[in-house]
Amino acid sequence: MESENALACLAALSQQTRLDAFRQLVRAGMAGVAAGELARRLGVPQNTLSAHLNVLSHAGLVTSARSGRNIVYRADLSRLNALLRFLVEDCCGGAGCAETAPALSICEPTP
């Protein structure tokens, strides 16, 4: 991951509603959460949530897919992993260490 991509991810997550939404999506895993349900869980209007999801989407942190009448959002765990790897890649002089290993083991969906 390049610095500018990491900055885009960090900027997207630096707002409370977006951070809460992203954490809800991570918790949901590959099942994802419909936009309306996510708005209800977070207690925000759907149009407000839509703007926040758009920011997360542009940063590459969430994906969306239509499911019937709903749009289901999912956290992009591979992008999260890339961000985490970027943040710790120089730990211990770039050699890696046991302390950073857990941060690099976020689950990723199997294709």
C-alpha cells in the first residue's frame, strides 16, 4: 500500500460515524449489512449514512452489492489487512516480530 492510499483509509476512518459503520461491517463479516439496517443500528438517517459509506467506499474500505431491493455493504478485509501491514511494515527495523504478527492475521474471505 502506498502512503496516499493509507492516508485515504485513515482519513475515512477518522470520523465517529464512519468508524462505527466500518466496525459494524467488520463484525458482520461476509454476510454484510443492508444500508437501512446499518442506519438503524447506528441511529443515523439513511441519507447521512449513505454519504459516510460513500467516503468509506472511495477509500476502498467497503464494497456494496445489490441484493433484491437492498444494497448490502461489506468491509473489504483485504484492504484492512493492507493498511495494517503498511502501518507495521517497519517494525523491528523491517524484520517483523512476534508483537506485530497478530496484527497481520485479520481473517480474509476465501474466494
